[in-house]
Amino acid sequence: MRMILAVLYREYRIRTTSMTWTFYDLFMPLTYLLIFGIGFDRAFAGGLSTGNVVVSYNAFFLAGVLSMASFGIAINTSYGFFVDRDNGIFYEFLTYPMTRSEFLVGKILFNCLLSLAQASITIGLGVLVLRIPLRWEWLLFALTGVVLGTAGWFFFLTSFALRIRRNDMFNTFINVAYFVLMFASSLFYPTDAFPTWLRIVSYCNPLTWHTDVLRFTTIGIGSFTTVIAEAVAFTLFLVASFWFAVRTLARGVLR
Amino acid sequence: MSGTGQAIATLDLVKVYGEKSRTPVRALDGLAIEVNKGEIFGLLGRNGAGKTTLIRILTTLIRPTSGSASVMGWDVARDPLQVRKQICAVLQENAVEIYLSVADNLDTYARFHSIPLPEIRRRSERVLDQFGLREYRHQKVIDLSGGLKRRVQVAKVFMVDRPVVFLDEATTGMDPINKRATIDAIRGQAQQGRTIVLTTHILSEAEELCDTIAIIDRGKCLVRGDLQTLKALSSRAFDMTITFDSLTDTILTELQQLPLLKMTHKLDTVELCVKGKELTAIEILNRLSRKYTITQFEVSGATLEEVFLELLDHREGGTT
């Protein structure tokens, strides 16, 4: 536990050296919701129809923004491996008296706390400013979903960050992943309107599973059975990604 | 865990990079070394000899392909966490938290090594003075010069007291004053019973510091022993310093015909390291004095640098 706290402390010290980072970490999703969300909310003045329900775009997009924020934190942290590797500190870390799992868990714990703060601000101000009808009784599940989402994406992207040596290649990978995963998911729009092939793709996309769970827990849209299946699928994705990331670290990152 | 007096032991250690590729690189080739507890052990070898690979295996950064390696009795492959609890390392790569201040770098490093907070403050004060970092303590490392960054990196290991310290070219990029401070600090650590393993290209540094030296080449240990043992091995090399009343190109050309390991000249003085027996030195002096006026000469045994050059030259089959 002491090692996990040491990693947590290190992440905290680094993040708090820059106000820009702090702003980005805490308020960026809210800014996204306020600008992008409000714009689309006006464009779909009559609301969005999904299933048999009509909701405002702001309400619909809240889960998308939370999901995107989890994904964004994971991207930033996985990119941090490149920064640490360039500074050489990454290799030194691996000689510290801790297990590879403790190293990853410490990093993810900090990011989960960060995503929790980020989600609380986004949800709180979303409800106050945009009048999003939140299911307060499900809030704990929603926040748990945010945390698990951040962890899942972090472990997934970490495996690639550790295996890909070139910064430019990782950037390309991230851009493609960002583009494909976000737009082929239920993040920005309901998948009901997708053509069949794209709907199938979106059903195989962990970002859709995560967003659907968050949408159900925040505004109650979606079928309970489907959401449970998606939650289980995402948990399996998280566990597999964790195992893969630890294995990559344990097998020797320098090979 | 073994209960012997060895801090480090490797046996038939092999590391092949890119095993499945068409051009695998055999960085270590059956390396066997032993380092006793409490000694300063110098690991020498030319670039690509396998020194850094060995350090990486011993610090659990990479796994060996075959063979075994242990640190304080713990096997690096089977008990990597226990190994990491015994060591601290200055790696060849620069390793500093560039966004943190110098003081925070020392602080975070010590936390990772479970040093209690009051002790961190006390040690931090000592290390800041020891490495001349006090005036930079609140500066972010990103704003420091390369030499200062390296100093911060080296200073960190003196915050903790693990039994084994690895220093991979630790003094690279340091100015002479801080190099001296680092050497003194290393010696101080050894006096407290810590085992120090250092790699360096500065052979005078190894000569000054190390109790035992191993020269490795192409992943194998060529020779291991204390400085005297190594010098004894090199009885076929000696140093000559000759001062002529006037050093000409003709003399230099003639000197270049000798079996040299090294030759430098300044004004009228030539410094040579020659392969051969000391009798050869007399022959050389006789031959030269017949043709030229020699005002001063000196013959001495080999330095570590010459031992190093000779051993590697011998392995290359006589080519320098």
C-alpha cells in the first residue's frame, strides 16, 4: 500500500505543478458539455429520440461527455509513459521496490480520483446550469462507472504505450482509436439510427458499453438487461486489459 | 537466499536481444561474475561489451535469456521484488522528474524507498549540500543544465541506504568538482558497508575507486581481479616518456613503427605505451639515442587504461 501511495503522491505533485493541467483535468468535460452540448441542444430543439423516449441533447450527451473524459484521462496518462520514457525516469521507476501491479494501480488510482472529481463537477454543474434530469438514486453507480471506465481505458492504452516505441506511431494510433472508437459508438448520438453494419460495429465497441452504462445510470435511458450485459462486458475488458498491461511490464519493457 | 558473502553472482548468464529476429544480438554470452559484499566493483568494457545489459538484468529491468543472476542471494528472475528491495540505481539514461523541483525529486525518490518523512528532510539537507544543489533546490529540473540534471539523478541514490548501489556511468557530464564530490560520496557509502557496482569509461576513476575490476567484452568476462592482479596480467606492456632535444616528424614516424598501444606527444616529449617486455624498452632507448639526442626518459608499468587496451587488443588478435 505504501508504494501505491508513493505513486499517487508523485502523480499528484506533477499534476499540481501546472494550473493549465489542473484546469484541463477538472473542467474540460464541463466546457465540452457547455459549448458542444448547448450547440447541439439548440440544433435538436425538439430533443433526441432514442428507444421510445425523447430527451434533450444536453441530457443525452452528459454520459457521452463523462465517457469521453474517462477516455481522455486514460489517453493523457498513457501518453505520460512516453514523457517518462523520454526523461528516463520510467526505467528508474521499474527498479524501485514495488511490483509492476503496484506501479500501475498507483497511477490508475490517481486518475480514478481525478475522474471522480471531474465527473462530480460536470454532473453537478450540468444539473444546475443545464437542468439535466439526473437520477440521483443511481449517482453512486454512475460515479463507479466513471472510475471503472477510466481504469479500463488506462490499462488498455497503457499496453500499447509500452509496446509502441515511437511517439509519432503512438500519436497516430491514438488519433485513429479516438476517431473510430468515439464516432462508432453511442457517445455523440443514439445508435438506433445507425445503418446495420455500423450498429454492429458500435455494439462491439467498449466505448459504447461504457457510455450506455453511464447513460442508464445518469438519465435512465436504455434497457436494464442490455446495460447489465454491457457492464459485464466492460468489466471483462478491464480485467483483460489490466492483465495484459501488467504482463507487458513484467516481461521487460526493454526486452 | 544464500548465506554467502557475495552481494552479486551470475552464472552462465546469457542475454539475446531479438531472439526471433533474423539478426539476434548476443549481448551476454555465458557471463560469470561474483561481487563480494561491501566492495566497490568496477565493470569495464568498450561500448556494446554488455555492461549496461548486465546492469539492466541485475536491476530487474530485463530478464536473462538463460543462466542465473542473483543480488544479495535473491534470484533476479524468480524474486525480482526482493532484488529491488536490495538495490538503488543510477541508470545510464537520464532519470529525473523534470516537472518537479530538485527538492521534490529527492523527496519523491525517498518516499519510494520507504524513508520516513522527518528522515527525508534530514537527508535532503545533507544531500543538497553534498552535491552542491542547495541553491537550485526550488528550481524545476526542466530548467537545469544537463550536468545539473545528472547531479540530481546521482544525488537521489544517496537519499536511501540499500545494500547494493548500481552506478552506470554516473559521473558522465559532470564537471570535475562534482565528479570529485560524487567519487567521495561513493567511497563514503562503501565505507558504510554498501556494495557499489559501477561502470565507467573513465578508467582513472575506476583505478582510484574500485577494489575489484572486471573487464568484459562481447558478453564474456575477460578478466577479474584487483588492480594489482590486472596489472600483473599485463606484464607485456609498459609506459615510456621520452623527451628529445628536438622532436621531429622523422622521430615520430620511427616511433610509429613500434608495437604501440598508445602514443601522444607535446612539444618535445612523447608518451608511449608499448607492447613487449621491459628489455624492449632498453633496446628502443638504445636505438633512438644512437640517432637522436634524448634529454630525459622514464619507463613505468602499465596503467589500468593500458591493461584495458592490451586485453581488448589481444582479444582482437593483435590489432589496435
